[in-house]
Amino acid sequence: MKLAGKVAIITGASKGIGKGIAIRYAKEGASVVLASRSMDLLSSIAEQIQKDGGKALALEVDVCRYESVESVVAKSVEHFSRLDIMVNNAGISMAHPSEDLSPKDWQRALDTDLSGVFYGCQCAARHMIPRGGGCIINITSVYGLVAAPGRAAYCASKAAANMLTKVLAIEWAKKNIRVNAIAPGYVRTELVQGVIDKGMLPVGAIEKRTPLGRIGEVEELLGLAVYLASDESSFMTGSVINIDGGWEAYGYL
């Protein structure tokens, strides 16, 4: 119960990494707010957490809209009386030849994967600062650390989110707010598995390129997500930690 008594908001919590983090946080004793655009999925997850003895609240959010993020944070504080942990996980994938990438798609990637992260950080911090601090975790990507063809918008927004993490960490350190990022490699979420099943992702090539020889599972990210949210990581801020089976470190094809 490393998060007992804490309140956490997780965006993009209806599936994949966000869902995994929300369920694990609840098992660790946190009261969790599940936020995404898919209320039907969120409600089902919240109900299951409550059946298992945890505390959960489902709220609809569009992270591209500041007022929507602000409302979710305010409602969370109103419901649970505090906010200790903010996990900015909501994001979209964007793969397109750069010469054909439309301004609309470029902006959509930045609105979700960068602006949405900043909105979550700022809205959370405005509640955390008067209470004496808190913890913010941004879920970015290994593609914020390395380049990939056809992913200009995705790589640019994730790299910017990594730098945003560092800037906010040093700026808010004296306010006792720790800001860190988890940068996953290829992880078997529902989205990734669906793309694999359709033959649109060369999983064999990815596994060959990965020193550990496979893609990751959501469960393999959750221990770090708990650690960064807990008091055990009290001297850790401004870190971007990639969990990718050695993919980013590997220098060969």
C-alpha cells in the first residue's frame, strides 16, 4: 500500500497504460480519478475498482481543451478533497510522410501530446502548490529520445514533453512538486496489439531490434509508475526514464 491516502488523476485511463496505472494505484491504496473521452469504458473500470475495495471516480476529459482539464482537476479535488498525483498519459499516435503531413494532423498531435500534458501539469500544480507539493508523471515515448521516419509530429511533441518535464521539475522543485517522465518503447496495449493483428506493425523486426527480444507488457511499466508516485522517490525529479527492452541503447539494425 505504497500510495495509501493519496489521490491520483490519470488521463487516458480507459485502456492501455493509463488503465493499468489506475488499477495498480488503486491496489496500492490511492483514490483514483480515471479521465478520458470514453465514459463507458471508464465507468466499467471504476466500478471494478470499487468492487475490489478501492475508491474511484470516472470523469470525461478532452486534454486538448484547457477548460476541460481544469474542470476535471477541480471536480477531483472537490470529490476527494485533495490532489497528490497527476499522471498525464493521454496521447495519440501519428505516422505520416512528412511531406504529406497536413497542418491539421500536425496540430492535432501537438495539441494532444504536448499541450495536453502542459495543461495537466499546470492545472494540477495550481492545486498542489497551496497544499505543499505533489507528484506529476508524464507518459511520453522513446520516440521523444530518438528519431523515426514518418513521425515528425509524434517525435517532436514527445521530445518537447520530455523537455517540458525537466523545465517544470526545476521550476517547481522549491514548491515541493516533483515532475518525472516515463518514456516507453513498444508496449502491447490494445492499440498496438490491434495494429499487430492487422499486419500493420512489423513486430518481428521490432523484436529483432530489441536486445531483450520482445515488446513490453503494460504490467512491466507499473512498478516504475508506483515508485515515481510514492515517497520512495522523494529525491527524484526531472528524470525521463525509458522502459524499452534496451531498444534505444542498441546501436545496430
